[in-house]
Amino acid sequence: MRDLGTPADAEPWLPAELLVCPRCHLAQLGFAADPAVLFPPGYPYTSGSTRVLRENFADLYREAKERIGLGPDELVVDIGSNDGTLLGNFHEGGHRVVGIEPTETGALARERGIPTMQAFFDVEAVDAVLREYGSPSLVTAANVFAHISDVHGVVNGVEGLVGNDGYFVSESHYLGDLIETLQYDTIYHEHLRYYSLTSLKTLLEGHGFRVVHVKRIPTHGGSIRVFATKADQPQDPSVERLLTEEQEKGLADESWIPEFRHRVIRSKLDLLALLRELKSDGAKIYGIGAPSRASTLVNFVGLDDGIVDCVLEISSSKKLDKYLPGTAIPVLDERKLYEDQPEYALLLSWHIAEELRDNLTRKGFRGGFVVPLPHPHVLAADAVPA
């Protein structure tokens, strides 16, 4: 994101084309950006700021402890551990933990007493963990497994950590939910791959792992939590059930693509039509939230500061006083929403619309809410629970 007042010609542009492999059926971007650019030391995202994620990580802890039977002395390693929200559950449960995080948000975890290495997940990081902490019984990768370009290198690294007895639990945005709820806005450079269980199973089995359990979870608009191990453990019915469902819905081949493309284009036209109608009456529209997915939606639809006056973030956000990428739409303090009381708030983080609507109304916003996907519509303020 460029600072306010910075010339637009200083902003880089990168292609974002979604490709699908005809052999393993993995959906992935055709261009991989430099991870040092995508995830610089000052990367502003913190997982603990979202209630849905906090609740999900607590659930992951309970499920992992029950399924794996983790003892108090066993080690848990989290790849892309961010501010330590996930590991905090294991830490409080008495387990040994260590995070691997390339950005400075790892300092927040260390302040909570959670050992965290500031590093990208690679051979050196694996060796450092084994040398200093020993072999973990569990390695987790929540919403980061699909971000790392060398996917086979990642699985090799996990294999080196857990050996033949440990578990690997990954959470990834689910291709089935992306298609069903038209989440084309989650297609951006930090997300290199979009997994179905079919494609993820193919990858893991190629490295000797066996998927033994899968669970669909609500995070990021719909994800899957997958337990895999080399140990001799039975596979529960959840795996075959979801694989069969994917076969029936066309996720095990490429038959889903034409209809998805048609729906994406139709949604773009519907959103533009809705915003045109609102703006024709002179309404002000302020965007709410500036996640990466907002950049995809705004640029694909073709929104600018003549349609969306500004995008608002909480006062502690590191995205304030910058432009939304690819636009001249400024990112400003959320206080402006309550001071100006625009007619509409465009929920760019629409996948947590219920949480956002509740919070904004409780804080005093009296306008309506524009939900851009999957079917653009306006939700009146009085439809929001108190």
C-alpha cells in the first residue's frame, strides 16, 4: 500500500491469473510474487484481532488435544505463527510451543511468553527447531500453508520435523467455499493456492502422509482443517465423505470453471448496478476494512474514490493514511464513520459481515450496509441485532 500523496506510478502491478492443474486439480496463481515483498517485517496483519479466528484456534486446540492425545511435555510448532494467538491455546494448556514467523508480529507472541523465531519456514528454520527444541508431536499451519511458493519444500520441512509419528494439521481456504459463495476476492498474491481435499490429499500422499480427518470450518469465509500423519492411524469417515462430495460437485476435475466465471462476471455487473443506483441519489459510501481481499474486489469491479469515498480501519491499524492498492481511495480512521454518518457502509470484509454489522451498529453507525458478495444487496441498519 502506498502512502497518501505518493504518485500512482510508484505502485507495482503484478498479474493475478488463476490456473488449474489437469492432473492434481490444484487451483493456483500463475505468478508467484517475492515473499519478502508480500510479507515484509512490518506486515500489518494480526490474527488475534478477529473473533472468528480466536474461536477457531481454541477449537483447533481442543480437537488436536483430543485426537492426538498431546501430553504436557510434547512440543507443538506453528508455521506462520503471527501474534501467537493459535499457540497461546497450547501454551496455556501446559504444552511446549515454538512459533516460526517471518514478520515483526512475532514480537507480540514473545511478549506473551511464546517462543517465536523470526524466520521464513525453510531448511534452516527446521534445523534450528530440532537443535534447540527437539522433534514436535504436532506441526500446525493455519492459513499459511497455501501462501508459501515452494509447497514441496514446506511438506519436506514438516516431514523432517514430525517424522513417522507426529501429526501435521493444516487449515487452508477451501476451494469448495470459494466457488459456492463466489469468493473471487480471496484470489490475491498472498494466496498462491486454493485447495480442495482432492488436491491436498494428492500433495500429502506424495510425501508419505495419510489424511486421517478433515473438518470444514468457518474462518476466512470457509476453510478446511486437515489432519495428516505417517503413523498407523485409521482414517475416519469425514475424509471419504468430502472426497465424494467434491467428485459430485466437479472439484475433482475442471468442470466447475465455466459456471464460476459466468457468476463472477454477473456479480461484478450487479454490484456496479447497485452502487450506481445508490450514488445517483447522492449517497456517500464508505468502505469498511482494508484486507487483501478488498484490493481484488475493488480493482476487479473498477471502483474508485468517486464511488467509494474512503475505506476505514480501526485507529491502531498500520494501513491508515495509505491508499487502497491500485486506487486513489484513502484508508482513514474508523472514527470518520461515526462523525460523518454516511448513508452506506460497504463491507469489504463481508465474510465476517455479522460481526462487523454488530460492532458498527453498537458503536453508533446509523446507515445501511452494502454486502458486495455473493449477491450484492443492501441491509438496513434496523436489521442488525443490538
